[in-house]
Amino acid sequence: MDSNSPPVFDGENYQMWAVKMKAYMKGADLWEVIEEDYEVTPLGGLTDLEFLKQKFLVEFEGSLTHTEVPLILVSGQTRISSAMATVPASILILGSLFLPETPNSIIQRTGDVCHAELVLRRVWGTPDVGDEPSDLVRAGSEIKTDYADNPFVKMLQRKYRPQLVMALAIPFFQQVTGINMIAFYAPILFRTIGFSESASLRSVVVTGIVGMASMFVSMLVVDRLGPKTLFLVGGIQMLVSQVMVGIIMIAELRGQGYAYVVLVLICVYVAGFGWSWGPLGWLVPSEIFPLEIRSAAQSVTVAVSFVFTFVVAQSFLAMLCRSEAGIFFFYGGWVVVMTAAMQMFLPETKNVPMEKVAGVWEHHWFWKRFVRANDEKA
């Protein structure tokens, strides 16, 4: 078959064909006619491009006359689900109105150390904030140095190399766990393996609840177990579940029994992400950066995360059309890489006060050569 021709529906696996057809139509600049519910007009009197689009629309609508259209192709339902995203967005906007100023910002703008210490006590939930206020004052004084006008330049110094690498690696790894594959296309996955449309949507709700609950578990145990342990446990969970789902998809096992097995595996995967890379992908960077570069480094982390979120979202459909079940093994391979990288290159910060975290790099088997070499030169 010509690579430029549309995918042919062979009577089986309709949901996968629908995804491929959508990707094909987007590539041919034809998806808009479906998404916007264009009215089919007579073919006469149109330009060549308009003629082709209208002809394609007539044929495509005809092919769906006796076939159930999946959720992804129903524009009205898609708009409803998109509008529902405004609910958490509104909560975030309202919540931001009650956020206090950061202690670092208070000291840099007003120099009020007492106010900054009060905010620290409220945020940390303890009257003992250690040396954090004095460290904030010290970091604020360094703003008067040569590098202070551009903290991004300061971050490029050799002694900050470990933190810079983590600022780039952690958000990248977080996006290639494959979580967006589940978040965006779980309904189609569940339909493909045998669930009805309503059961597929209920399954998505179940996985969402599992993900939220696992994040609360992470909040409760991260200080006792440490980030590296959670990265290891979560990585193993995600790898095993992705490989098993991939095997089921390759074997083309169908039916309610296998559908429930896949649902359980997806829940295991979501739980693994929920108490490891989900929250820790943001928590760990906020801990490991020294105060003098923390704002700049955090902005790098956020920027990298959004860039690769865009890349994954844009490339997923094409990858799914080409590799189908192989995409689970692709992201599983990345889970192996990121789990090993965190165990080898991320120092343990369990029971280490935030103001002392910068010192753990000096004792790390790999990063100490950067930190100590810089101290010796100084």
C-alpha cells in the first residue's frame, strides 16, 4: 500500500483504525472538516482542494454510517471534556490568590528577615527552621556579585554542574515515562481490548482515583523512605505493567477477562507514577538547588517539562500508528534508563535539612569531582 494512502478498515480493531485515520487526516490538513462539523455542500463549483476535502468528507462519513464512532471522533463530547478542564484550572487560579510570598522574595524585596522567618515556620509547619533564614540572607547578599545580574550564567559554573544536569534530566525523564500515553488515550486503549464505551470512561475515572491516592501516599512516606527508594519502586512498577500490557496487545488478546487484567495493570502503572515521578519530578528539583540559583534552575526545570510535554503529545499518534503495541516497550525502555540514572546519579536527601542538601554532592561518587575541584581552585 502507498504510504500516502489512507489506512484501510479491515473489519477488526476499529479504535486503532480510527486513531490512524485521525493522524492521516491531520497530516493531510483534513481533520478540521470532521472536528468543526462542516456541512457537506454539493461538489460542483469548488476549487480542486475544496473538491478533494468535500469528497473525502462524504466518503469518510459514509464509511461511518453503520459503524460506532469512538469518543475521540465525536467533536461535541470532546468539547465537553475539554471544558471540564476549566474546573481544576479555576481552582489553581483561586488558590494562587492565597499563596504567601516566598521567604526569598520577601528578603530580596524588603529585607524583612522576621517576616520571612514567620512564613517559613507556617510553610514548614514547625517553629524550628534551622539556618534557612540566614542562608536566605546570604543568598540575597550574593545578588550583588558579578553573576547576580544573570543567575542563569551563574548556574553554568562548574560547581553547579550536578544541579544543572538534574534540572534538565528530571523533567525530561518525567515526560518519557509514558504517562501522557495513558492520560490522553486511555479510553481508546480500553475500547481496543474489549470494554464498552461507558466501561472505558469508568475505567479512566478509576485510574484517575488511583493516581490521586498514590500521590497522597507519596506525601506521607517520602520523608521516611527517601526519593531514591520511591523512584526505584515506582520505576519497577511502571516497567512491569508496561511490558505486560504490551505483550497482551501484541498477542491481540481480547475479551472482558483480559480487559480487566489490563485495567489492573494500568492502575499499577499509574500508582507507580503517582508516588514516584509524578510528585517527585517537581519535589526533588526544588530541594537540590542552592538558594543562589534556585529560582533560575526551577525555571529551567519547568521549561524543559513543558517542551517535552509538547514533543510527546505531538509525536504520540505517529508513533502509535507505526509501532502500535511497541510503544509500551519504547516507554518501558526509558523507564529502565531513568530508574538506573536516579539510582546512580541522584544523591540521597532523606533526613537531610534543605539548607544542607547542597553539601551532599561533595560526597557523591561521581559529582564530587566537580564540586571539590571547584573548591580547590577557589
